[in-house]
Amino acid sequence: MFGFADSDLLNDLLINLNTGNKLNLDSLSEYSGKFKQKRLTEYVFLITKELRLDPLAGYHAIELLQRFMVKQLADLLTASTPPGAAADHPKSQEDAIYDNLKERLPLIVFSCVQLASKMSIHSRMIDSDTAVRFLRSVGHSVSKQALLESELMVLKGLEFRLNVPNPLTYTEILLEVLGHNEPSVPVERLHHLCHHVLQFVTLERTAVYDSLLKATVQCVSPSREQREKFMTVTEDCMLLGVTVIAVAVFILHVRRWQQVVGELSHITGISQKSIRDFAHVTLQHITGSSISAVMLPSRGAASETIDQESKSPRRLRQVAAVSCEVSLSASGKE
């Protein structure tokens, strides 16, 4: 699976990843992330598993669902506000709109999975018969016409833009580049472990990012402004991708951890500190204990990375990458 792409292709993929990530971060809504709660993502993963779809379809569906629901919520809130009125919506009004969306949510979620399956080259498409049978098996009796109308509604809501960034794509491409730059890194074994780490972070998203925010601002009760600024971190697929790989390396081959973190920083432009901080928080949630002493950077590891860089003329680097250190420090640290 890995090791077949040449350097030119990998470089183009890195540029595309960085461009897509930056565009996504530049267009965030105040509601971004609200539809990535554990129950919703778990439901998507269960559908993906039950229908034997490629895991990539699940992560793609989560992003499609997020974008569709955020746009629907923003449109409904805008429509419910009279011209010239204040934009601050009472909690009761937001709750009423949420309730309206919740009634249609199961079918919307399934439509997102169905669309994602059509976008994945490794996943079989969900036909209408399979869709109707599955939804009936989980207590939702719908017709094929209703399914078609729901899929069309989601397509229109997304303005037919289905090619959206998702963290698994970032993780797999970064693994491919890591294997190109460091052939001795066991990327095949890491790939399997990365799937588990990414699923953990996705399901425990709220707790993990909340811990990261508190560690970043060094405050147990971050302000609303700090949380809003931190949204560029929670929605950053590049940062999540390198962190997932760093955590997997720590679990699989801890003695090479510093070297790989340095290489991931070199590839993406994300500071080693940002990668270490996020990986540290993630590992604490996985293990339930502190491991900071083991993760302190060593001068020897840094020197080894520099020496190897000078010996690798075909090393790939995404020079246009936006460093996530800016996003982290913007939340109040440093």
C-alpha cells in the first residue's frame, strides 16, 4: 500500500492538503465542531462498519455532515432573525431549531454516509435497497423516494461540494511522505495503529481538545474568546494527522519518537512543540496517566534528525505549510 508514489506526486499531494486545510480554517463558522459529538460520530462509524464500507467513507461522512448541518443551522438562525434585529439568538430559539433538525437527523446522517461511499474509490456504493433495509433494521421506515430526496437535499445544502478535507486522508498521506523520507519507519504497522488512535481522538474529541486548550492557556476555565480562537486548532486536519502519527510511533517504537516528531515538523511546518503538546494530551487520555518525563526532547535526538536531514537530498517538505504554533499561541499561551 505504501512506497509506490514518487516524490513529485507526494509533493503535489502535500501542497493540495495544505491548501485545503488553510481554506477550511479560513472559512470556519461559529458553529463549526458542534456536530462532531461522540454520539453522532459513533453512529456514523457503526453505519460504516455494518455496511462494510471503507473507514475513509466514515470520516468523509462526518465532515459532510458537519458542513451541511452548520450551514443549515446558520441559515435557519438567519431566517429567524428579522432584518435589523440583533444577531444574538436566545438559547430557546437555538434549542427550537436544533429540535427541528433532530427530527430529520437520522436520515441526513445516512445520506452523508451514502454520498461519502460514492466518493471513495475503495468503498462499495450503498444502493437504495440496502439503504432501506438498513434504516428499517434500526427503526426508521423510509421509502426509496424519501432517501433520494434526502440525498438531493444534502447535495444542494453542500452546494455539490463533496471534496472536503478529512483527518484520515491527511494521516495516510503524511504517513506515505514519512515513509519516503525515512524508509526505516514501519509505516505499514503504523497505519493500522493510526486508525485506532484517530478513531479514539474522534470519539473523545470534546475531552481531548478541552484538555489541550486548558494546557495551552494554562487555565482550568478558558474564556469564551479563548475557546473561539482555539477553533482553528480543533478543526485543523494537518495538526491532527501529525499528532495521530506521533502517538502511534510513541506506542509502537518510543525510541524513535523524537526523530519522527522532528521529521513530521519538517514535512508540515508545524512546530515540534505543538506536535508534542497535542500528542502528550492524547496519550494521557489513552493511558489515563502522565508521561511527560518520557517525552522530554533530547539534544541527541535533535542532532540525529539534523544529521539525517543533511544526508537526504530528496527529502520532501511542504514549505508552504501554515504552522499550528500560531493557532496554539493565539489562544493565550506564550
